[in-house]
Amino acid sequence: MTPTKAVFRFAPSPNGELHLGHAYSALLNHAMARAAEGRFLLRLEDIDKARCSLAFERQIEDDLAFLGVDWDEPPRRQSEHFADYAAALEALADEELIYPAFMTRGEVRAFAERFEEEEGRPWPRDPDGAPIYPGLDRHASTAEREKRMSEGERFAWRLDMERAIECAPALAWEETGASPSGDTGEIVARPLEWGDVVLGRQDMPTSYHLAVIVDDGLQGVTDVVRGRDLFYATSVHRLLQALLGLPAPRYHHHPLILGPDGRKLSKSARDTSLRSLRAAGLAAEDIRRMVGLPGRADAEMLSRTGRSATG
């Protein structure tokens, strides 16, 4: 059988200017795709229409062209594929794996704070540091849920994590990069650490967790190369892939490009935006050196010899 051609993707949100961290991830994905003689895709994660704009989308494409990054088909805009995410959400609902939850994020935080004050011990938090949803709505009756929904009360669709894990136990993924603590190789998924994650909302049939695995499945992505800040979220993604019958790509979580203060770069930090650096006269080769990647000529030579541009 002919092996499947490798497919990589870069998936920014057009809600601000690209910075050095984005440049590193885009260049790394592109170099690895070309070295593998595979395909490289651009995806625009624009489900948050209030913050995303066509202007930022055009800036992203212009910045990538400046870096020498090209893509092999028109970009996939998530906002044009809500039907795909709604179908996935409905499939989970058919298996009774999701439920409407009416507590807001603020109410969850307040619940955790009250618990800690009254009990004198910490409320559990997910790997990102947010308090775990207490699951107060998980066992509500169908009548109660329908009444609150019909009355217009805002809600989110949450995954019943314990039930979902019963349906797809003992998951793992292949990691060719490393976790924040250096773990690599076969990684055992631990989705329970996230609690009942949000997969959709009253007016939005998806969340990041759901959209990203649906897109990867539909686009045939074989290799997900992204920052280590998303390493722990992979546990949720592997669970959702198993529940929806989607293939599991290989994962490569790369180091983050940090600012002078040692923190992850933000789109609000204009001094590290590609726009600002370009305006200051820096060339694409300068950007490559700043993020620790070989020059373009070196990368092309490595690609021709079949080696990864990351060494």
C-alpha cells in the first residue's frame, strides 16, 4: 500500500497581529511538511466573529508570504463550517455524552472560591489553572433542562467526562516533540484532569476543543505541530477523536518563544509582532534567526537531503 502523504497545518486566529511565536510555529510546520514531501495547510480559527476580522486575516497571509511560507489549498475558515461542528456535537448528544450546563465561568470561579474559603482546601483546577466545573447540572432531569432552556437561560454544552472515558478508556498519542517537563514518545492521555469541558454554547455549535479535532479529521491532518502550551489539551483531543471515530495524528509540541519577561508572547505585545519587526526593517532571514531556525537556503538543502529543518 502507498503510505499516506503527510499533512501539516498552521492554524492561527485572525484576532490580532502575528508575533514571533506564530512565526516559529508556521516556519517549523512548513519546513517539516516540505522535508516530508507532504502538504501544508493554512486554517483560520475564526469562530469568535466578534474579535476576528478580514483585515487581520489578510495580514496573516501577507506575513506568511513575507516569511516564505506557502500553502497547498485555500485556507479553511472555521466560520464557514459550523455545520460540521454541529453534526459532531449532535453525534455526542445522541450518545448522551454532553449536557447543558447553566453556570457561567464567573459562577464556577465564585463556587471554587467559596469552597476554598469554607473548606480550607483548594478546589481542583485543570492543567490551565481554571477551576474544574462542579457538575451541578450533570444529573438534572430532562424536564428541568428543557424548562430552563425554553426560558432562554444561557447555557454551554459540556462533555460528561466520566461517561466519555468509560466509552473510550486507555488512550494515548505519539509525541515526537516534548511536554513542558520533557516527556516524549507514547503519552498516556489523562482527560479527566480537565473535568467536564465546554464543547459548544447556546449560540455557537463548537468550542476550540471540538473544532480543532473535527478540522484535523476532515482535512486529513497527519501531524499536529504546535506549542507546548497545548500539550495537556491533547488528552481532551484524543478522547474526542476516539468518541467521534476520527484518526489520531502524530503530535509534536515545540518550545514556546518567550518575551523578555519570560512569559508567552501575546498578540497585544506589539514589539514582537511581525508587522512591527518588518516596519523596523528586519528581513525574513532575520526573523528565522530570532526564533532559532536555519536560514531558508539551509532549510531547502536539508529538505533536499530528506532531513528535518529542525535538525
